[in-house]
Amino acid sequence: MALPKNLVPVAAASLVAVVIIVGGGLWWVDKQKHENTDNAFVEADKVTVAPQVDGYVAEVLVGDNAQVAAGQVLVRLDAAPLKARLAQAEANAAALDAAVRGVDDKARLEQAMIAQKAAGVQSADAQSLMAQAELARYGALANQGWVSPQRAQSARAAASQATAGVAEARATLEAERRSAASLGSARAQTLAQAQAAHAAVDQARIDLDRTEIRAPVAGVIGARAVRAGQYVRPGSALMSVVPLGKAYVVANFKETQVSRLRIGQPVTIRADAFGKQAITGRIDSFAPATGSEFAMIPVENAVGNFTKIAQRLPVKIVVDPKSPLGSALRPGLSVQVQVDVTADTGPSFAETSAAPQYARHGVSR
């Protein structure tokens, strides 16, 4: 039976009122249980691969979007110049090692010469003693008139010559000893040069090993900008490795929302790329400052026309490793997150701000 025309507006208004009341009630209940934001993005600790030595690229062993393991060779540089440098360093080190051995051989020769000169000193001392005895004997005989004065003078000259021979032998011995002592400093200098040469050999081997550029972590290759034949320098970005299985979400909640958030609270993550399928996670930590503080040009609020705008605080959300689609998240995807604020888990944002020790992962009150 049709309603009277005058009741149609009343019925429509009643229906709208019921819908508003029911919708408002559902929204209020959801608001009490959850905090939501669509200002959230997937991130990962991607690693930029860069060479540590310069050279020409001989071979690129991976393609775009390739899966790689940690330590896998990604790029090989032309190793010929570094092999030549290593051979030169090894030859220089061998020459200095030979120089050290030469100093040691000379030191042993000096020790033999010192022994020889010491024996010479002993011989000169003996000759001096004999000459002194001859001088005393001929001097006494000359005084008694048994020998001529010329013979006594000859004995005196021989004694003086023997004394001078002793002084010469001792001076020669001292010179040999000082020469041997100087070899100690020469050996120390040559040994230091040899050690520096061996360090250069080690560095050349390290540089040669670095011609094979390896993956620092396991992941997927992205932003590959290197090609065979290209000349690269240390620090230049060749590609990135993205560890997809370790992606996480950074959700930017308004400062009016964070008071209800706690570390460890369960989070439901939805991405447009996966349709209506949900991914589970939990709150891991709160950023130490709002996003505007980390901007390239921080906002200056000390102006006369200030308008208060709710700032957003980045919140890190880790993905449940058991979630089926957790490993499929790609950095850069925008997602919607919903936090169950009824879960009384770890410390709140206020507690972590007042006591930083609460901010450790997994710490409960």
C-alpha cells in the first residue's frame, strides 16, 4: 500500500536519520577501538652498491630485478692494472728483504773484522811489551858501557814505534766497532722500508680482490646503472640491493593520535596492490621527532601569521613474518594502517619520551 504523499518526506527523513545514527555509532565504536591513517609507506634498509677501486667494468653478472644472495659477485672490474701493481709491490718487497739480509751479512762480517782487530791490538800490546823490555835491557848495558849508544837509541826508537802501533791498533778496533754499531740503525731503516713494502703488497692484494664487487646483503637488484665497459670510481652508485623480506612500514600519525599508541600494539596493514587482503604487524618504535624536523628545509614557526597545524610523528611498524603477504611488500608502496589501541601491550608514546629505556624493542611495562 502506498504511503500518503505527506508521509513520504517524513519516512525518508526517518530513514536518513537511522542511517546517520547507525553509521555514526559504528564510526564512534571503531574510533574508540582503532587509530587509522593512510599516510603510511613501505620502506626497507636498501643498500647502495659502490666500488672501492677505480677501473673499467669487465663484466656485469646480474640483471634488473634479479634475486641475489649475500656475497654473490655482482660486477667484475678489469683486474690487469691491479695485477701489475701487485707484481711491482711484491718485487719491491723482495728487494728490500734482500737489502735487510745484506745488512745482516755485513754485520756478521763486521763482527769478524772486530775479532781480527782485537787480535791485532793484543799483538801490538805484546810487541810493545817486548820493545819496552829491550829498551830497559839495552839502556842498562849502555850505562855500563857494554853496548854502543847507537844500539840503545835503536831500542828506544823500537819501543816508541811499538807504542804507536798499539794506539793505531786500538783506534782501528774502535772504528770497526762504530761501523758495526751504525749497521744497527741502517738495518732498522731498511727493515722499516721492507715492512712498508709488505703493507703495500697487502693493499695491492686487497685492491685486486675488490675488483669483484659482491652483494653486501641478500635481496633484489634495483636501480642498476652499471654497464660493461663503463669506467667507475670509488663511491659511485652502481645499483641497489633491496632486502624485500625485511620491509617495514613507516606510518605518519597526527600528534593528536599518538597518545593512544603503544609499542607492541597489533596493526592491520592494507595495500592497494593486494586488494582487500590484509597484512598483520605491530608497532615497533616511535621516531625521535616529527617529520618536519627531518625535512631539508625545516619549518620556521617564529612568524607573525602562525597557524597551528597538527604535526605528524613517524611510527615504525614491523611486519609479522608469518603474514602470507609480508615478504611481498615493496618499498615505496602506500598503505593504510589500522592500530588496535585497546591492546595494553608495551609503553605508550609518553612513557617512551619520559624514559627512553622503554623504547627497546619488545620491552613491556
